Amino acid sequence: MTLEIISSEKVIFKGEAERVTLPGASGEFTVLDHHASLISTLTDGVVEYVSGGETHTVAVSGGFVDVDNNRVAVCIPG
């Protein structure tokens, strides 16, 4: 799936990811390939994603995620 993590200041990551774990408003959840479409707000926490077999983390203080058509767009405050 394609993952984009974008703040108001810059693109933090754009590329392929095998898995993305997010701090959703109703609790932590994980998105895998071909996940059902969804939109969720994010709380303070960590976005963890696996790309190229390596695990990466990005601290977030809110934001939202849009999952649609094997694309995950994470928008976070700058």
C-alpha cells in the first residue's frame, strides 16, 4: 500500500508500506494491504510503519487518517 505522512510544513514520508499502526481516537489500530476504507481522527501517540522490512516511528499530536483504495494518507499538525 502507499503511505503518505504529511504535516503542514513538509512531507515526512511517502512510499510503500507493509503495515501502519495508528493512535486512533477509539484506540490503536493497524492497517494492512487492501484494508477497508475509513477516516479517523488521531490522538497523541506514535504512528509506526514497516517499509522495506524496517520499522519506523513518527510521534504525532493529533491529526487524521484517510484509508482508501490501498492508500493511507496521514495528516498531522506541523
